[in-house]
Amino acid sequence: MSAPAPSMYSADAQAVAEKLGLSLGRPNLEVFAETLQELAAGDPNVVAVTSDSRGSGKLGPYGKALPRQIVEVGIAEQNLVGIAAGLASVGKTTFAVSPACFLAARSLEQIKNDIAYSDNPVKLIGISAGVSYGALGTTHHSLHDFAALRAINNLIVAAPADNIEARASIRSAAALPAPVYLRFGKAPLYDLPGDADFVFGKARLVRAGRDAAFVATGEAVIHALLAAEHLAATAGLDCRVLSVPTVKPLDTKAVQDAAADCAAIVTVEEHMVHGGLGEACAALLAQSGRVPKFRIVGIPDEYTVTGSQADIFRHYGMTMEGLATTMRTLLGD
Amino acid sequence: MQTYTDDDLRRRSLEYRRDTLRAIKAAGAGHTGGSLSAIDILNVLYNRVMRVSPENFSSPARDRYVQSKGHSVEALFVVLASKGFYPASELDTLCDYQSHFVGHPTRKVPGVEQNTGALGHGLPICTGMAIGGKLDGADYRVFTLLGDGELAEGSNWEAAMAAAHYGLDNLTAIVDCNTLQITGRTRDVMNAEPLAEKFEAFGWAVRTVDGHDIGELTDALSAPLEAGKPGVVIARTVKGKGISFMEDNGAWHHKVPTDDEFAAAMAELDAALAGVAGASQ
């Protein structure tokens, strides 16, 4: 299946991506399903738990190939996470797969108590995360998951930015005897440049620069990179771009280094401006004493505008053009 | 496993009641009524039915118990001490600053399988454990203790549906049906009856027993109730069981006895112990 035209990107943004030599990959959700099936095929101890979500999680082929390694619980997200906790406690490498909007809300108490507090090393997979479901509306958006899950002890919270990070994060999570939350979206993504070695808690330098920095997570990182290239070409600004897949624990050194080196930081995330990466960076920098000019870009505290994921990103300035403008404004240009 | 006569277990139940009240009195906090209603169930599970001990607790083959009605933790802590998971004297720190004996089950305490306390969590977790046992072809059994008030939590019924769907005869739920919750009679607060019919309609094998009768509990718990179905034992119990002025009195949900009440309760239990054949204390 060929990927649909990436309407997330204007013609100008696509031209910048082409100039950078970026190639358009696949949706992270597909990479997740494929990687999980590879893992499960090689290890009969791997189990996926789904809540009528194998289709939306792209796990149809997995279910056909490995029917004994998928547990269906029906539309019951609390039970999904409770059952996953029980499976993990008896030694199964367990992936609980459900739309992020339900997983991080309907089953929040199960995540807090049965996974994190009880230290059952379940891998919680939030599918179609952020505003992937676009015009389906607020019920189907997960703009609260970072905030809700960051406030829970003993839980890694991560949002891979491209297929490389997605593949690595799934394999790392499977090997890690600890609870992990990963979120994946539905849109095809460009593979980002930069060191692809993946470790939870480490940021990835996607673009070097010392004038200003974009600190971004998940599927917003590409837009920050395009904005940095646009600013280099149009304003002579040399912007650093950090991909921060692990929202918690934060790579404090990378963020503090950016603050020390750069005059301004713009954070970008497909999440409400409250409680996510931006506020995590703000809290870190305010308490470390070095606060450059600083702006959090995300979905504001309002009823999210109706539209596709691309419409919503554009509406809130989470595109190459929007982010470049935000940075220039912040720098006082 | 050491073999106990019914009288041995009756005596143990009285000793557990005594130790539970002592722990609650010392801590100045605890769920008195619900601990006393659950003690005979815990006694039969840990001393007659389950293959669980400090020696096998790290073995994947052990039976599992998850106390979903986590507030009755004092009874569980007393029973685990008697099984040798830790010295009974450690219970003196219950709820103290920096103690690992928290006021709800926690894996910081040896012998506790899962952290509980929020209601409606035990049955889903045990359903997962039982599915895992089936996937692995293991023969361990999984037990969870639910409160009757707890059954208002919808997550129980999600798990009840799944456990029957997967034919989990390695799973046994026990409902400590003491008919009282913090606000009053369960039937007045949110009526969960008829429980037996509800579980049957969900596809479970059901047995109703006197939850203080060692023999009836043994019969119901010693083996799965029916092949191919999860089992539920509806244990008709008395909240505050064993202490005349606490029995079936909702005020004792989490009331701590005064010095005079504590002395009176100990006297009742001492008298009962003296009346059990073979009593040694």
C-alpha cells in the first residue's frame, strides 16, 4: 500500500524535506505491529492484549500468525490493563494495545496501581495517539496522556518521532523489566537524520545549532526540523533540534545544554500545553537557574478545533511555517 | 503442606482474630469488621488449600492469592506472619512512619502477590494470571477475595465476562458477603443481589457457603468447582465475626476499639479458645 500524500506538509515544507534528503517512511503504528510480530514470532512468551483494537492497532496479521499470543478482552479497557498486569506478573512479556485516548484515561487507575505501583512490567501501547483521529473529535484525542502518566511513579513515557525510534523503542521496551508507555500515530513519517541509537531517557540530536533550539517529541519533531532548516535558509538562524522521545524520564542534560548554548527554546508536542514535554522542560530550567527565552507549543487549553490531524497541526502552528514564526517572534526579530 | 484438623483451624481462626485486633489496636487504625469477616476464608486458603509458603513464593508454580478487598489487610498480614513470611512482631509497625506495612496490601510485605486497595482490581489481575497459567499449561490456581460492596465496581463484571469467555477453571473468586459497607447495608447502598444468579448468567460455576464454616469452605475451595468454568464461592459472612458487640454492626467498618472494648474482645476470644478442643493457649 502506498502511503497517502502527506498533507501534514505544505508544498514548501515538502521541498525542504526533499532538499534535506529525507525519505517518507510509514506510519509508526504499522512499524509497531510489524516489530511486535517479529518479537513474538521469536519468543513465545510475548503476548499482545487487545480491546477490540487489533484492527486499529494493525495487529490483524499478528493475530492470524500467532493466535496463541494474542488475548482479546473486548471493549473493556480497565480489564485490558488488569489482565495485562496479571499476565506480566506470571512472566509474560505483555503488550497492552488500545487507543491512547481510552488507555490513558479509562484505565488510568489500573495503570497507576496494577502496572506502575505493583511494578508489573507491562508495555502500554497507546495507538492512534495525539490527534491522529482528527475529526473524530475530543473523545478520540489523547492530549492528556503525557500529563496524566508523567504524574505516576515508575512509568517510562515515550513518543517515538519516526520509524527508527519506533522500532527501537518497541525492542527496548520488550527487553526492559519495567513498565513503559509508548504512543504511536497513524500518519506516515519522514525518517529523521541523526544518531539512531535509542536509549530510554536520552534525547537524539537531529540537527546541531547554537542560536536557538527546538525541543520536540513524537510526531511533531519533523515539523521542528523543517522549521529549523527554513530559518537557516530564510533568516540565517542556526537552530538545534532535539528529538526527545522519552518525555519521562527527561534527558535533563540535553535540555540544560540547549538552554546554556542557545538564546531561545521552543518546545513542540502533540499534546495539551499543560503537563507535557514543555512544562517538564520549563520546570527543569526554572529550577536550574538558566532560562532562555522560552515558549511551549502544543494544543492550547480549549475545545480542539475540528479537522484532520493536518488541519489541527496547522491551526495551532505546529507546522514548519508556524514554528518558524514562533521562533522568530520569540527571538524578537 | 502441614495437615490441620478442623479444630486446629477453628483455633487458628480465633488466634487470627486476636492478632488482627491487636494489630489494629496497636496501629490505631484498620478495617476491623471486614478483617474479621474474612479470616476463616483466609485460614482455609492458606492452611489447607493453596500451595503457597515462604519456601515456594518465588516459584512460578505456586498458587496465587490477590486480596481485591484490600482494606481488610490486617487479616492478611496476620495470616502471612503465621505462615512464616515474617515474624509476627513486625506487625507492630503497621501504619507507622516508614513501615513497609502499609494500610493496604503491598508487595513490600513478603507474601503479598499484588498491590491492591482500590476496589475492582483483583479480579481482572487474577483473570490475567489465570490466562497466563492456561497459556503455559501450568497447574497453579488463582484466588481472589472480593467484598460484596466491591461488586458495584464495573471492572469486576468486565473480568467476570472474560474469565468465563476463556473458561478459566483455574480461577476462583470468593465473595466475602458480609452484607455491610461503609454507608450501610449493601442491599440499600447498591443492591448486587442476586449474586449467585448474576455469576451463573455470566457463565460461572457458583457455590454458596457459610463463610465461617471450615468444612463448607474446604469443600468449596479444595478443587475447581467445575471444569471449563471459573468458580465463585459466595461466602455468607458476618462483619465483625467473633466479637459479640462488633458482629453485623456497620459502625465497626473501620472503628478501632477503645481500651475497654479491646479488653472485652480479648476476653471473648480467650473464652472461645478455651472451648475449642485441643486448645493449647
